[in-house]
Amino acid sequence: MAAQAVSVVAPSPGMMSATAMVTAMGAAAVPVIGLATLAMTLVGLAVAQFARRMAAAGSLYTYVSKGLGPAAGFLTGCALILAYGSLVVMCLLGSGRRVVGFLAEAGVLPDRGGAPALVVTALLGAAMTAIVVRGIRVSAALTLLLEAGSVVVVLTALTVAAYRGSNAVPPPSPLDVGVFAAALMTGIKALVGFESGCALSVEARKPFAVVPRVVLWTPAACGALFALAAVLHLVGIARGAGGGGGPELPILPALVQLGLASSLFACAMASMNAVVRVLFSMGRDRVAPPALGRTHARYRTPYVAAYAMVPLAVGVPLTLLVLGKPGRWISGWLELVAVLAFLIAYLLVCLAVAPFLHRIGEATGAATGLAALAAAVIAGSIVLVVRAGLNDGLGWLVVGLVGFLWLGLLWLLRVRRRAPHRVSAMGFFDAATPDDILPGASPDEMASGGASRRER
Amino acid sequence: MATTDHPPAGRQPAAIRSALTVLEQVARAGPGVTARELSAALGMSPATTYRLVNLLVAEEYLVRLPDLRGFALGRKVVELAGAVAHSAVPAGAADAVAELRSRVRLAVHLASLRHGRLRMVDPDPDHPPSPDAVLARHLHASALGKLLLAEQHDWQALAPGAADLRQLTPQTVGRPDALEKELDQVRGDQVARQFGEVRPDRGCVAMPVRDPDGTLVAGLAISGRPDRIAALAPDVLRLVERCAHDLARLLRTLV
């Protein structure tokens, strides 16, 4: 569970971008990281309000359906699919690039040519799909291992660099809105995905205790790691300016490459897990093809949804590699799409808190107030990110994203016209069954209705 | 995983007391009670109540019902209550047992054997069986307990305390290998017997009631003086067997 959330956040690449932010804007990076962390923690609080009250594989999709109704819920689902989907593509590409980079550093490969990258990415994609279908238990242990390893490697590298002094040029001090927006976007990008732990709540042992904890602590802990990375890099710059700056250890770049590769692979895998479970929930609600809601007879994983994602998750990166598009260029796009889609989903979930709590009669001033604050912060971030995107000439991407969400709504309208009850019954979650309730204490309707909805 | 369970601190008596009060109120009000109603009934502030119910749900003492508003007591309470909790026997099953009682003129008891626990659900009102606590603690002695033990791969895992096989009477089976042999026989015959092992003046024959998929759900026992039980007529046994067979269908909702 924690593994899932942490790996979608992918701390070590985030730490690398934290150092890049320092290079771009100097000491101001630390407060920006703090701000992004605060914003994400606020969203975490909002998500925890739901996670404490229901266990749903569809995570935010189901939460928003319960709070704001089917249309908003479906919108959230589409945004999440887009967000996780672009993360999978981004991470798979990045991971493939790093593995090839590592092999090149290690001298196994003559150069960083296209063919090896293609093969490596295809292999990684196949491995990822296999692990996702095989089930959570394997992948959680594996991702946690990969993450821990890569965080240690990157931290070591940064500490060594800080100790020896880095040759990076001290950045210019002026700070304008554009730089701030870009930095905030990087900071948020580094943190999104922490909510993905919810997707596994149905499969966890004590979901109502564990999931809220994970959702709250992941952004906070990862934010702290990023701030630490930024500070280490600042120290390195300061010492470098003082005249140090010896050569780095030769082994470190290779190790860092490997660490980043494994972290990105873990991120791809965890995003895949999350997106598959959103699709699965939509299939279960029968607002998407019901086949998506089928689980594997032996591993009890939503394998149809997993295979359905393969063309997108593995096919797109391979196509891009075959077309020979430069990696940086494409990941800039994907980053914008992912961040914006995540922010939209977050905004909706924050807005959903108040109506949800009100509906179940558990609204308190503190909870709704915090959710409203989080919504405001996220809305502000969306404006900034869209502005940054427009400045980079990526307006068409924003339009495309909005268009995709519209298509999603049109699809939902079509479903509603054909089968209105499906839409109104949206928001499948893992309800208590007679088995969970004290004998004799269960109301009658549960005895008949509960069991069939149980998933495991 | 993030399940770093803190050791119990024991320094928040007020919070624990409030949590227990909430639990009691849910038990009193019945399933479906909402957090707001709890807060009103207990005079606790809503925020505190919501925090407490969510904590109790997280620890699985309470269960949130599918409408997300109402609460009911959860599994953990069952585990606490153990053998004490009685559940209503479905009406059809109670009728079947009553009919058997009228025909065999022996004590007839129905016990739930789900979840590896022995729990009397329909004890004979005229000839009450030994107390639940005795039966549940000394599974090796009673016929119903033997049914339950025979179902396990390793009977010692289910009854760790019973490893010493306490002698309730001189007849109680005392050696693990003797018990193992007896359990093997139970597995083969699908009938468990005891003669004066719980009380010197009682003997008992118990038959399993199984789900369609073969899971042990309950045990149906007839009990009386050991010499009468030893010399039961075959048609009495057939009646018990048929009743157990009927119960399999009727007890599907018994938890």
C-alpha cells in the first residue's frame, strides 16, 4: 500500500528535479517545494476523509461519484486514466532510457542508440504487465525494494556531491511569476500520485486504518525528501563556489542511472496498478465495457483491464521510439497532461468532500473548511499550470485534454440514455458483508444484498 | 507496509472510555444508527464522535453499512464476545430441530461450528447441555467438539490449550494419539460420539451439517444417558442424519 503510493510519487526522480529546480531558481526552490507539499497534503486530508469511510478500488473516481454525483465522478475517472496513463508512458520511456544509459555508462553498449532502447522498453513493458496481472503482493514488495534502493543511491550521490562541492553555476536571483509557475508545476509533478494507495484499499487488510495514513504521510514524507535533496544541492553549490569541486566518483553516475531506472519502473508499475483499478471500477459500474470488471480466476486481479491498457501503456512508448522522437520533448508534453489531469481530479475530490460528508451526516466545520482551502489552492495551481503551458506553446495540449474529458462526458450521456440506472447507481465500493458484522446485528437487507457485491 | 502499530500507551483513559461508550451505544441503538444520532444520544461533540466512529471502523470494531451513514457492530466484537454471542436460528431450522426433539425423546442440541468455534445456537430447553464455556474450552471431550477438531488439519492449532487434554471425567480421552485415532474415525464415519467424557452421566452422538460446498456449518447432537446412547436404534440415527441433511439447506444464513 505504502509502496504503491510512494512509487507513483517516485521519490528519486523527484529528488533529481528538485536539484534541477535549485539550479533554475536558487534557494527559492525550497519554499516552492514546501508550498507544493502543503498543497498535496491538503488534498491528502480531503482524500483521507473518503478513505476513512469506504474502501473503493476506483479511488478518486468512486469518491467523487459518491460526493458530487455520476457526471463529476466519471470526469474524475477520465482525468485519472489520462493522468496515470501518461505517467505510465512517461516512466516507461524514462526507465528504458536510464537502463540504456546505465548500460552505456557501464561500457556494455557502445552508444545510446535507438534499437537497444526499443528492446529494453518493450521488455520492461512486458515485465510490468506480467507483474500487474500476477497480483499486488508481488508488485508491492518489489516496488518498495526498488524505491528504497533508488532513494538511497540518489541520496548518497547528492551527499557526495554536496561534500565535494558541485560545479553548477549559482543561479540568477530574480524570480518572476513564470519561473514560479514552472517551479510549482515541477514540485507538484514530483508529488502527484500519492492518492493511488486508495486504489488498493479493497485488497488491504485494515483499509480504514492504513489507507488514510498512507495518503497523509506519503506527500509529507516525499516533500521532505525533495526539500532535503534541494538543500543538499544548495550546499554543494555553495561549496563549489568556494573553490572545491573535485571530480565525482566514477561509479556514482552509473548507480544513479540504475536507481532512477528502477524508481521509474516502479512508478510505471504502480501507475499501471492504479489506472487498471479505475478501469475495473468503471467496468463494475457498467459505465464502461463490463468485461473490464472481470477479475482473474486465480490471482483475483482485474486482468482484463490490465490487458486493455497494454496498447496504450506499452504501445505508445514503443511507437514514439520507433518514430525516433526526442525523449525530452515528449516527456514535456506528458508531464503537462499528467499534472493537469491530476490537478483536475484533485480539485473535484476536494469539492466532493463537503457534499459527501453532508450527505452521510458527518460534516464538521474543520473538515469542510480544509477541503475548501485545498480546492482553492488546487484551483490556483491549475491556473498557474495552464498559464505555464500556454507560455510554452502547448495550448493545444490543454485543449486536447479538455476535449478528452468532454468525450468522456458524452460517453456517459450515451450510457445514461441507454441504461439510466447504471449511471445513477455509480460508485461501486466494497461494502460490509454479513461476514463482517456481528451475527444477529445485521439488518435484513444486508443478508441478501451484501454478499454479491463482495469482491474477494 | 505502513502498518506500524504503536504499542498501547494506556495514557488516554478518557478517550478509551468514550470509544467504549460509542461501542455500547451502537449495540443499544441497533444496526443502522448514524454518527449524528450517536453524538446526540451521548452528548458528545460531533467532531469527537466522528473521529471515534472512524477509529472504531478502522480497527474493525464497527462496520459502516453500505449506505455509508449507518453503523453496526463489527467482527472484532464477535471475537471478543466469543462463545457468548447467540444468533437467531432461522425459523425453518428451529422447526426441524423441534420436530426431531418430539420424535427421538432425547436431548437435541444444535451448535454452530463456523469459523472454528463451537457455539450453541439451539440448545434443548428441557435438557440443557453443559455450559458453552466448558464445551468451547474442552473440544476434545464433547461430541460436537470432536466434529470441529476432526475438520482441522492440525487439531492442536485450534485448541492449543487442549494439548494437555484435561480429564473432565475418568472417561475423557487423555492421550493425543488416542484422540487422533478417534478423530480419524470421525472423519471416516462423519459421526462423533462420546460416552461420559464431559459428564459421567451423559453420552452424546453428533453429526455434521455442511454447506453445499462441504464446509462444516453446524453440528446436530443428541444426548442422554451413556448406556442409552451406546444402544441407539439405527432408525433413530437415521432420523438424526436426515434432520442434519435438511438443516444444511435451512442453515445457509446462520452466521
